[in-house]
Amino acid sequence: MGENVVIIGSGQAGLQTAVSLRQLECAGAITLVGREPHLPYQRPPLSKQILTGEWEPARCLLRHAEFYAEHDLRLLRDRMATQLNPAHRHVLLDDGTTLDYDALVICTGARPNRLRFPGAELEGVCYLRTLDEAQALAAQLQPGAALTIVGGGFIGMEVAASARSRQCRVNIIESQPRVMQRSVLEPVSNFLQARHEQRGVAFHLQECLSAAHGDRRVESVSLDDGRRIATDLLLVAVGVRPDLEWLEGSGIECGRGVHVDTHGRTSIDGIYAAGDVAETLHPLLPGRQVLESVQNAVSQGKAAAASIAGRPQPYTEVPWFWSEQYHYRFQMAGLPRPDDELVSLDTGQPDSLCLLSVGGERLHAVQCINSPQDYMAGRRLIGLAKPLALDRLDRPGARLKELL
Ligand SMILES: Cc1cc2nc3c(=O)[nH]c(=O)nc-3n(C[C@H](O)[C@H](O)[C@H](O)COP(=O)(O)OP(=O)(O)OC[C@H]3O[C@@H](n4cnc5c(N)ncnc54)[C@H](O)[C@@H]3O)c2cc1C
């Protein structure tokens, strides 16, 4: 069992690892190091309830302030790991101090991809990953303000919905032919884009941002085809990349993220990784995957803690994710494969969707909008990995749970 555990990154995965270690009765020292000034918080509300103004920032905290002392967790805030030295089993921090460890957990998450374009440094050009960034953006979403979003992924689409609820005018620029193309099946893209358009969001698909214009502050943006869009704010939301820079020279095996197995173990003995920073093997998924979701951060954090505590418990849970846009709750589990057959189920509910991605009679993924029961049944079916008798659903009123 690890006597002295150091966790770098105090977000969803880092805190989960610490909490699970205590739950597993790991009594040694646990230090959490986080770059941000805040207590650990969850990110999903940043593009939703924080922007709409429904939540106060304190509601995002994962645990209350007293929790850390109560569980003997040492939390170093505003402190960044700058170097890892596995030979000496220590980590260097940005204030020049070093932390020795018996077990180290890398939970440094991901940071937004930055775009280079003329005008990128103008005021009003922003990114969204942290609570500070969300609060700064929320303060500017005044009724009538014009917001342009580069990137029609989950974050761009959620921010668009939040901004519309605050009567902002919204344009989305997306380089792909459809929104959220990387993660969702085509009918989901079409369904949600149409709901946004009904509420006044304008889409510019297969278009790229070429520049932002303004004296001090952004006033307009131009597209590759020369068109201009007047705007007060420009949000760049074009994906994230795992935060790996501080690991350079450490010898730890990385691809897109830090390579881990289903127990959260990296290529170096005593070092584990979890969350958005990890690139994992998973029994239900092809190849290695970086899974950017709360569920993955929690499950991998638990797996890393179990390994450190000497009670290994592999991470085999079906990966899942959700998004909220207006009153539409999108839920997906598993990952579609390129050659899968797409099956659309009648949910029996208006304004909803249930899609199955099926290959070799196995359910690889389920993607639903406002159809939670079908989603839950699909998630369980993926985990069971048994052949699907899809013909049993070929009658009106048939439900996916009948296949369980
Ligand atoms: C706006 C937004 C909305 C989202 N909505 C959803 C959603 O609806 N559903 C869903 O499933 N997922 C959602 N996600 C994704 C989800 O929040 C992430 O997958 C999850 O936070 C990953 O947890 P993590 O601990 O790996 O990384 P993070 O939560 O990013 O935590 C990593 C922490 O490490 C710190 N750090 C980085 N480098 C260092 C260093 N060198 N030293 C010290 N500290 C460091 C970072 O500052 C950060 O605080 C959303 C994300 C964002 C940004």
C-alpha cells in the first residue's frame, strides 16, 4: 500500500483518486497539487448553469471546504508540477520545492487547443475550461450581445444554448460538414442543430475563421470565404489536448495521452494516471482511447486508487457521457465503429431520439435524446456484450429493455 501518495491535478479524477484511497482505508499521506486557486470543482456546469446564471460558482465544488481536513488530505492550490523524476521518485513544483512519493497519480486533465489567427489577442476572444473563464464569459453574456463560437462540438453547442437563454445573438463556425461530428451519429447532429436553429442560432458549416478584427476589442470576425460577422465576443472551442508538457524527459510512455492499462498503471512502476490526461486500454473499446468525460475520470480515479491500495479492480465500465442543450438531454454510451449499422428506434416519445450502432450483432454504442430508459437499457446491453435479437424490436411499442 502506498505510504505517501502524491496526486498532480486536483480536478475530477485527482479528487476521486484521493477520496477512493481513503474509502479503501489507505492511511498514508495524500497530497493533491492543483494549478488553480479554487477548491476542486466539477466542469460540466461551466458551459451550462454557470453561464445561464442558474448556479452560484460555489455549487460547482466537488466537496465542501472542511472535507479536506476531515479526511486528512493535503491540498496545495495555485501550485503546478513542472517536472517528474521517476528515478528519484519526486516531482518538482513551480515554487522550487520537490515532493517525494511512493505512488504518484497523474491527473492533469487537458487544456483547450489554441487557435492562431490575426486578432487572437484582442479583448473579447476567450476559451472555456476553468471556473474563472466561465465566470468571465457569463458576465459578458448580456441580452443582445453577439457571441461567435468557433467549434460546433459539445462545448460550443452547450454555450450556444446557454447564451440564447440569456438573449444573446449566436453564430457558430464549424469546419466540418456537421456539428459534433467527432463524437455523435449524424441524426444526433441534425436533430440538435435544427433545435438550435429554431431558437435563432446561425450555423456556418464547412467554414473556418480567418481573423478577428477590432481596435482593442473584437468587433467582427471574418471567414475563409471573406464574409464578416459582427460580434462582441469570440469563443474558441476547438477541442482539448492532454496536459503532458510537464512530463517531458520523464521517460513515461505517452501517445496522445499518458498510456495506462485498465488498472490505471503507466509504463513506470508506482506511477498511475486517470482522467482526460490518460490514454487507456478498455475491454469494450478498440485500441487506446482518450475519453474526456466525468464518468471516465471517476472510474479511472477509482481504478488507480484500488491499484495503489493493493486491491486491484480493473476499469471495465461501459464509457458514457451526457450533454444538455436547452431542455434536450443527450446521453451516449460506448463508441460507434466505422462499419457499424445504424438502427433508429421509435422511442414512443415526441421530440426524442434513440440510435443504436450495431456491428456483428453486438451493440457498440447507444445515443439518445430525451429517452433515458432506452439509454439505460442500451448501456447495459453494451456491457453484456451478447448478440442482439434486433428483430424482436420490429413491432410498434417495442422497447429496448426487452432485449436485456
Ligand atoms: C465546459 C465543460 C463542460 C463539460 N461538460 C461535460 C458534460 O456535460 N459531461 C461530461 O461527462 N463531461 C463534461 N466535461 C468534461 C469533464 O469535465 C472532464 O472530462 C473532466 O473534468 C476530466 O477530469 P480530469 O480530472 O481528468 O481533468 P480536469 O477536471 O481538467 O482537472 C485537471 C486539473 O489539473 C490541473 N493541472 C494541469 N496541469 C497541472 C500541473 N502541471 N500541475 C498541477 N495541476 C495541474 C488543471 O488546472 C486542472 O485543475 C466538460 C468539460 C468542460 C470544460
